[in-house]
Amino acid sequence: MSSSKTEKQSGIMSWIFSNEQAKTVVRKSRKRIKLSKPQIKLNKLMNEVTNYIIDNAENSVTASTPINSICLSSDEPFVYFASSKGSVSCFNYEECKIVNDSILHINSINTLLIDHNLNRAVICGESPIVRIYTVPDFELEYEFKEHALNISKIYLNHGLCYSGDVGGVVNRINLFELKPDNFSIPNIGKITDLLVTRDNNFLYVSGDAFIKVYDTKTKKEISQLNNHTGIVTCLAIDPKSEYLASGGEDCNIFLWKIPDNTLFKKIGQHSAILRSLSISSDGIFLASGSDDFLVKIWDLDYERREQTLGGHKGIIRAAVFSAKRDFIFSGGDDTMLKVWKFPEFQEDYFYKANSSTDYNSVTFIPDTKALMSCGTDKIVRRWDKNGNPSNAFATQGSGLKICISQDERYGAVGDELGILYIFNPFTFEVHHKIQAHRGLIRDLCFSPRGDYLITGGGDSIVYIWNLEGTENLQLRGHSQSIWCLCISHDGKRIYSGSSDKTVIEWEAEAACEKKIFHIQEPVSSIAISQDDSLIITGGMVGIVKVWNIDEAWLESKFTVHAGVVTQIVVLHSNETMLTAGTDFKIFVISLLYREAVTYFSRKSPIYSLVVSSDESYIATGEKQHIIFQENPLSAQTISVAGPIEKIQEYLSYMRDVLTDKHPTYDNAYDNFLILPHYVNSLHIYSFLNLKEYISGALSHSAATIKTSQGFYPLSIALLKEFKGLRDEFVKCFCAVGKHNPFILQIVENDLNSMNTQGFGALNDLYEVLYQETQRKSLPKFCESNVVLPITNISDSPRIKISDFFNENGISNQGTSMIFKESYIKLNFHMGSRQSLDFLMSLSTCKNNEVFKTPLILDVIRYKWETARYPLMYQGFMYYSYLVTLSIYTAWFMKNRSFQITLFIMNSLLNIFELFLMAVSGKYYFTYIWNYVDWFRGIMLLLYEYMEWYNVLPELMPSVFAIVTFLSWARGIAYFRLFKTTRYFINLLISVISGMSGYIILLIYSTFAFCFIFIVLARDMHIPDLMLNVRTSYNLVFGNFDFESEIIELTVVTLGIIINPIIMMTILISIITDVYEQVQSDCLSSDIKELIFLNIEVENLMFWKRKNVHRQYIQVVKEYEREDDLSWEGKLTVLKKSLEKSHHSTLQFYGAFTKRLKDRDELMSQNAKKAQKIIELLDREAEKED
């Protein structure tokens, strides 16, 4: 369908997909913008994804009437379809358009068949006539009129046409000679479909709940195929005539052996009546169409999970394969002819040894692709990578769990009778057979080093087994059956989950209980994270929970499964986990961001899920099947992960989105993931700037994961400068981050870009990135002698008390404290490129509220504690130079020794500036004090040259005055190192920068009165301009002395009012406004200044540029003592206190109102009862009277 691809890639996407390697883009202003490398990389990724979606999504054409039959043309890419109104259309499926419409002027066409060798089409419909036409012009050649009743079905085979009517008569036509073939079988009964074997020896006819088999030579019925419970509606035969497929009103599809005419197997079923069956030209796949509006593709060889093609809105009457099996064509009552690209099946191999065996457990043999399994047939098997089984040994009871040690020395199986089998996984020799438990063994596993084995079962005991013998240690603590076990990666801790709703942590070496996790539901599966910091539990009701081991604290939970969670696997990256359940699903969950990403659907309940040691393959035990496949998460072939029955609908939906057809947003498609690119709907919506879709997806908790190229949806919005989308994502993260702070790690790599943009909601995001912890396991008080706050930089995302306090630091009373922890990692290594980039992006941030957020305050102050010392040393050196310059000025102006000392010190300062320029790059030229340093240094060198060689002595005082002024001015900058003077430096700079407008007005007013004075000075032929300027300027300071005429006095009076009074008033107002502004922004200004100072120091530390180690910041501080004792900090405390009080008041008011309402209802009920009692008493009184 390549010829139509250009037409489809229209609308929003056409500008980028026309040339994926484009390095520039033309904006609306017609200005050509050069794309950055990330933008080019993003465009290339989205181009690949879009091409895949468009190539694999169905194409369709709308006919004028319902489609009853589809037939392939001998010439590709054409296909014919017949309608219910008696027309035949030729469809070009590459160009996706109808190229010819032939109206045959007959009734509805039931069947259209073409004999490609004879170029003849055979058509039957609601009449007793079989018509034969020429192809491709569809001119009538012959009419067969031997039937008395309407024809229900026809079938072609090697120039012979078999026709069956509703009266149960089958005739045959010779297409070579266009005449009857002297073949007729009457009284067959109802006929819904018919076909013959390749050699024309056997005729199969359906019509009732069975299939009749006739010998075409004797014309006698020789067999009946009985297994359907309803009328058989459709048949199909493979090209070699080895198998017959049948479907019926019972919704089932059966496969029969030919010529044995015996049932081979049940293929599957639809949810409604079958209408069409077709087998591919290679005999491997079967297509079925049904009243449930679905087309399904079945693998006849491996019985893999069928592929479902959804999109029709009516009954499907026909579904056929193309000659090369690369496309599927379907049509039906919705008048749509759809062209589907042949779907890819997910499973690579399908293992099935015994139809009555449930495979309870499978496992990989480490470092191989071989599998071992155990199940209800009591046989332990080994499977090679091609699915060939070999029996290892038999168990007495049904095998429930199998495991292989990492060193491959041992294997172990536990059965339903509580017997443990320890064996050699290669020779299958059973070393030990032990009656381990008094009930069944539900789980077992080897230690990472393979030095011991643990088992757990129905007797609620965990056993630790010595592999060299039969010695064991018992771990008792559970009150009910043990369902699952796992061991930490260092082998020191054991975890057991039970139906008593607990998980117990055990010390392996001491064989004692260490900690209990209260899960609140029976535990069916358990796993441990790769860093041994988390355990993940799965329950009987489908909930997956993530627990912090150190604190036994529930961090996250996912209600994903609709049945028992049977297996949990954490992948090596420690970022992703897979969970399987009895609801036929395997979920992919981000352990890093704590959100469900997608899921794979299967045909049966999943009892076991394992991943190979290199994570390239996965295997599942699914009731009576074992599925072995390449891991779709790591495979390089592009595919779609998600509900398998909805994949084609997803592709069609996304095709419409990409081609600007504006389909209605559907959150069902947010569960899909295009692998290996890891692109989901949010990435596509972000790339297309579809804000409404983004809002819908975020409100339905769509996964905000990154692509294989590292692009998050937020990254895409920032890269393409979509401000509306950016704000939508930030709003979502601020809301979601309060109950799932782990998702905030997504913004980690985009902070610099957001800092540069400095938008309004950025400070809200920073507030959420750094939260007060509410975990009950953290202490509330410390000893009074502990100095707070304490800042810790940690590799661990969660606070560890040992990082802050020793054993004597914590108490039950004393100083109350709170803990804060960040949910993003930052680079705290001074001088690293990441640290510098972060600080530089902050320095350009226009949102001053960002600098008041606790995270920025703590980060910058932490860095300042390190950066202040190099700057103090630098300040000491400069003030040494300034003292030397002052001594020289006061007492040793002509002393050559002092001049040499000044020259040396000035040269050292200039060399340092050169070094700073080299390591700072472009940033050096953005700092005003650097220009002052160079001007000062150059002027001092000029003065010393003039002094040494006595050049232009009359200018030397002026030059030296400039040097002195610049030196003292530059010294002011070093007062920024101290908090007490930093405020006044900020005030001074702000006043100077705020006076620019005042100076302009002052100059304007001064020159205006200057020229007025010149006009009034009539007695002067040549007026003195500078004298009048000074006169006008003196008015500003109230210095005037006039003895002139009345008009001059009037002008002077106006000058006095305008210049000295108004100008001074304006100046005072400016200073007042600046003071108030600096006072209100003193905290943010202070932090800004510290940022610049930190940058100055980190630029010097060039040897640390390549350090990329990121860490978390964690702080403990005194309760309700904010970062600053300034009025801003106090207001923040007051604001938070009021918010808490308001929230508590609302809660109390709600509870109080509810209680009053309940009491009112109770009193109302009592009043009604009292009224009834009074009425009864009145009646009784009336009776007595």
C-alpha cells in the first residue's frame, strides 16, 4: 500500500514525514529554523512509528450495499466483491479504491467465485440460476437452470462447479464446455455450505448440526461429522485437502482430518454465529468471520493466541486471504470492504505435551533457552528451544513448583503431597526425595549462591534445606498456608507470603523472624527488587503492592488484575516488573515511576511466568499450554503490546489521529505500546499538540513513560515549544505527584528546559518535587542538643535514619522535627556539567517564586556551604591588592618597589581572569563584574606604564583616579559573600537599575530650562551654554540666585517647582518602591545571588565536568521552622497553618453537619412513630367510647 501512503500522511504530520532527515523547518513567519539534534532524532522516531501504524492499520472502502462475497483476482492487486443488490466491484487494494463497478441486474448475490485458468466468474444468488460471466468485463456467457429452487452455495474445483440449492439438491457444471456434467445428488437436506476435496472424490455438505460426506463417484453418503450443537453454517478446506474446518451457530470452530473424517481438534470460538471460513494458501492459518462483527485469524499449527481484527459495524459475510497471505479481506452488512495487513502472532513456540495436563510451573535452565516444567500429569519435563520434550522423572503427586539453581548444579520440585525432589537438571538423577511438608509444597527457591534451598507449603512452615544432605531449619510464624517465597540477592534474608495476610522477613543465617509486613489480603506471589530495597506482593484479589523493606511501609499499589496474581518478575534494570494472573493477562508495570504501562492477553489462566537470564525470552505455563517467546520488551522487531483483540482497532484509531481525521478520544487505546520504540498514545498526542487528547489521557492515568530514545511526553512538548501541553503536564504532575511522588522522576531531565522557560506553574512543580514525609516509622523528636537542620545527600530515594542520627540522637521528647525528601535526583558534585547546567538554567528563570521553594533553597544553600570558601580566598586576595593600592596612594606614590608590587598583584588578578574566561566559556561574558575587572586591570597597567616612562604626566592623575574608583567599586562585589551585606548590595544594584527613567527625565528637564534661560538672556550676544546648563541643574538642589525681571522670576519659580520638588519626589518614590520590591523579594534575590556565586566557583572546577552521578537531597529540620526567619518564612508558616486549620475545620464541619442530619432523621423517625402511637391510642379510645 505504498502508493497511497503519501496521501495518508497529510494534515498535521505531512510537514515532517515528507523528509525524515530534514534538518530545518519553515515556520509560519517563513523563517527557516535549524532543528537541533534532539528534534531531528524525535522526528525520525515518530516517522518510523507513523509508517508502521499506517502500513499496518486496515484500509477500507465503502460500497453502496452490503457485501456478501469476496473473491481474489488472478491479477494483483485486485479483488472482487459482490453485493446484496446484484453488483460486482473490482477493488485495487494498493490504491484503496474501486476501479470498476459491474451491475449485473440480478437479485442479491450470495457467492462469487472465479476460475482464474478459464477467466470465468460463477455467481449465484436468490434465484435457481447459476450464472457464468467472462472476467474482467463480466459479460454473461452461460446460465445453468437445472435447479428448481434458489441456489444457496457453489464451489469451484479444477473447472468443475458444484451448486447446492435450498431444496437439498447438488448439481455440477463443466466450466470447460459450459454445460451440465451429468452429476446430481438429491435429497441431501438443508444446505448452508459445500465443498469438495482437491481430487474431486469427496463432497462435504453442511446444513444441520452435522456435516455430510459423499463419495462423488457413487454419489452416496459415506460419513457424518458430528460435534457441533447447532447448524453448521460454513466450511473451509486446506489446499492439500488434508483438513476440513467447520463453523456454526454454536459459535465453535472445529478442524477435521481428511480422509479419516475424524475430529482433529477444536480451534476456538466466536461470541456469535460463524458466517465465513477461509484457509490460507499455505494451509497454516484460518480466517473466520462472525455475527460478532469480528474477523479472527487462527494458527492451525501452533495454536497460538488468535489475532482479532475489529472494526466492522455489522455481520461479517466474507473473510479471505490474499494469494501470498500478506493481506486479509473482509466485508459484510456494514457495506465496508476492509483490507488488513496480516497480523504478527506474539508467541514464537507453543508447547503442548498432554491435553489433560495443567502446567503449574515452568522455569528456564540458567544460561540456556531450555525449559523445565511440572504439572498435573506428575511428569517433570525438559523442553529444548524447539519445543521438543523429554521426560525427566515422575513425581508421586502433581508437581506444583519447579526451580533450578543459578549454578545449574541442582533442580528442585515440590508436589501436592509435600514431597521435595532434589535432582540434577541435566542427567535427571534424583539426589534426594524427602517428605518435606505435611501438606502440599506451594513454592520453593534456591539461594543466589546455590548453598541452600527453601520450601513453603500448606503446613505454614518454611524449611531451609542443606543441599548436601537432608538437614533443615524450620521457620515458624505463619498461621496459615504459605503460598510464595523469595530470597534477597545477597542471600541473607528470606521472605514468605501466606494466606494469613502477612509477609514475614527472616534472617537466613540465624533462622529467626525479623519483621512482619501486614498485607491485608492473602498473599499469592512475591518478588524482591534488584537492589533488595523493595518487596512486591501479589494478592488473591488481583492487587499488586510495593513495600519499602527498611520501614515495612506500603509505597504503592496497583489494582490491575481481575484474578489471583500468580507470578511477579522484576527485570534486571530494576525499573520494570511483569505480573501474571489467572485473568489471562501479563501486566507491564513501571517500578521506577509506579504506573501500569500495558499488558499482554493470553488464552488461559497463567500459572507461571519466567524470564531467561539474559531477559531475551519469556515463558508461561498457561493451564494446558506452555508459551515460549522472544521477550517483546527487548525484541528488535516492531510490534504492538496491548489487548490483543483490540490491536487492529488501536492501529486504525491512531492512523486516524495521525492523518488529522479527529476521531473521538478513547482512553481504551492508552494501554497500547509500540515496541521496541516504547511509544504510546501520549507521545503521539504530544508530538501533534493535541491538548484535548492529552487532557483525556492524563485524566485516565495514561503511562507517561519515556521512549527508547529517551523522550517523555513532557520532553516532546518542551522540545516543540508547546506551552499549553507543557502546562497540562505540569498540572497533572502536581496533582498526581501528591499521592504517587515516584512519577515526578519523569521531570528530572527536563528541569533545565523548564527553568529557562520560567513559566508560572513551575514553582508549584518544585513544591511537589520536595515533600514532607508522612511515614510513621520516622521519629518525631530528637535530643535538644542536636543542631538542626541536617542535610543529607543520598543514593537512596528514601530516608534512612542512620544517615542523620546516631543511636543517642533520637528521643521521645525534645525538639520536634520533620523530614523532607526529594523525588528527583540532582548532581551535587561541584563543577560537574550537569550541576552547572542546572544552576545556569536557574539563573535565567523569570519566575521569582521558584527561588522561594524549599527544594531550591536547600539545594543552593547546600552547595553554598562548599562554594563559599574558594570565593572567600578569592576575596582575601583582592582585598590584599586593594590594601596595597590604598597604601601606595596614601604614602608611596613614587615608590618603585610599591609600583612593582602593584604590577605583580595586578598581573596575577589578570591571569586569574584569563583562566576564568577559559573555563567559563560564554557565561564569562554575561557577568558585569568581569568587564569591571578587565577595565581596572588595563587602566592600572596603563598608569604604571605612564608612571614608569613618564608619558603624558598631565593625564596620570586622571588615569589613576579611574583605577582607584574601579578598584573600590569592584571590591563592593565581594560583600555578597556575607548574608548581612548581601541584602544591601542587592538594594544598591536595584536602586541604580531602577533610576534609569528618572535620569532621563532629569536630563530632559535640565536642558529644557537651560534653553529657556538662554532665550531670557537677551543682553548676551553669544549665550554661554554650559553656564545655563549649570544654572538649570542647580535648581534641582535648590541653589538659585536671580535678580531679574518678573518674567524671569516666573520661569525660575516654575523651575523650582518642577526640578527640585517634583524630581526629588520622583527620586524618593523610586527609592521607596525599589526598597519595597527588594524587601518583598529579598529571599529570592538572596538565592539568585548565591546561584551566581555558585556558578562562579563551579566554573573553576573544570576537572569534575564529566561526573554524572546524581543523588537525592534529604533534610531534617525543626518542626514549623521554615528555611528563613525572615517575614517571608513566617508568612509561609502562617499560610500552611491556616491551610491545615481550614482543612480541619471543613472536615469537622462536614462531620458535624452529617451528625446533625442523622439526628434530625432519627428525631423525624421517632416523631412519626410517636404520631402512629398517638393515632393508635386515639382509635383505642374511640372503640372504648
